[in-house]
Amino acid sequence: MSEPAPPRLGVNVDHVATIRNARGGCHPDPVFAAEIAIAAGAHGITAHLREDRRHIRDEDIARLKLLHKPLNLEMAATSEMTVIALATKPHAACLVPERREERTTEGGLDVVARRSELVDVVAALGEAKIRVSLFIAPDERQVEGAVALGAPVIEIHTGAWCDAIAAGEKARRAAEFARISAAAEFAFQLGLEVHAGHGLDYATAETIAALPRVVELNIGHFLIGEAIVVGLGTAVEHMLGAVRRGRAKAKAPP
């Protein structure tokens, strides 16, 4: 029996733009970084256009859309971002929570509590043939909420698990991983495509890639930080290797 295909790798280029914006101007260029990632084997590019434009800018999104690999636009479920997504027509749009005071996205989107805010956005994106994903915590109620909204994809927030690993908290680490694994299986059984991301490095990406229901990982901050030392192309190649090793360990699903 042939080895199952490893999860796709989406490379988030937000923090290339963070470095650029620290001094202004146009260097380093997140689009050029995206081209390097694609040349190294990335299956797609992810970019988060925030309300405050702290890193990615509107013109970055327009240029990233012209690349020959899929663009996954991370966005808040606001009227402004919906208009931009409908005009840009990225391959995918991942709806995420967003607060001005956060450094990065903290926690998953509460699709149960915010259903009334999300339903029209999900429908509009879907009607425009943009693949909609919802960035949620590994929780069955949130998975069920995604189904109720009609989104075809969820992206499981892996941040709490990664934080537990970094803190050396073995019990919480085990509990969070169990939640991720259970949520992935539950989502698959309900007909959803399962992605994962947030806080992943080589080792944790390898572990998540061993979950047979996960078909895509989106990774940014670690790869951009690693690129400072080894170069972005090399970092992407190493990550793809980690993902392949993880999938080789995957148990065949029932």
C-alpha cells in the first residue's frame, strides 16, 4: 500500500511584511518571499490582511493573488474585509478572530456565539467560489457550529498545545493533543476538510502531520524566524521534510 500524501503546506508571509514595515519602504518584499517559498515546494501562500494593516497591505494581497499557487486570505468577518475578498477572489478565505491589542491571533473564532455575524459572510464568500475555512479551537461544539454555518473547511488552532509543550506542562500537552486529534476526526466524520496551524515548528508540525485527517498546515512565524538563519527556501524544505516524516507515521484511518 502506498504512503498517504502528506498534508499541504501553506506558508504565511505576514512577518516578512512586519520587518518591511518596521522601517517603511518596500524591503523585504513579502511577494518575493512567497515566490521563494513556492520554489522550495510550498503548496500555497497565506496572508492576513488586518484591519490596522500592521503587516500585510492591500497591494500585497493584490500581488500575491497573481502568483501561480493558491492564496489563502486570513481575514476578520467584517464588511470591509468581505468586500476586499470578493474583489480579489483568493482561492480561500480563512475567517479568524481579530483584536487590535493582540500581537497575533489568540485563540479560535467562536463560531457558535458569533453565528449571526458569520452566516452572511460565509454565504457571500461561498457564492463567489472562495473556499471558506473557519479558524477554531479543537472543540466539538465549534466543529458543529462550522457545519451549521455551511463552511466546508476548518483550521484547528494548535496554539494551546504548542504553548503547553513550550512550558513543559506534560498533562496539558497530552490533553490538548487529544482535543486536536478528536476534533480532527469528528470534523472529518461530519464531512469537513481539516487544516491546522498556529505556533508550529519542525517537531510539532511533524506530530500534527501524523494525524491522518489533517490535509493542510499553515505555518508562518517559525518559518520566517528560521529563514533569518538558514534562508527561507531551506526552512520550507526542512518543514516539508518534517511533514513527510510525520505523515509516514500516520495510522491508516478506519
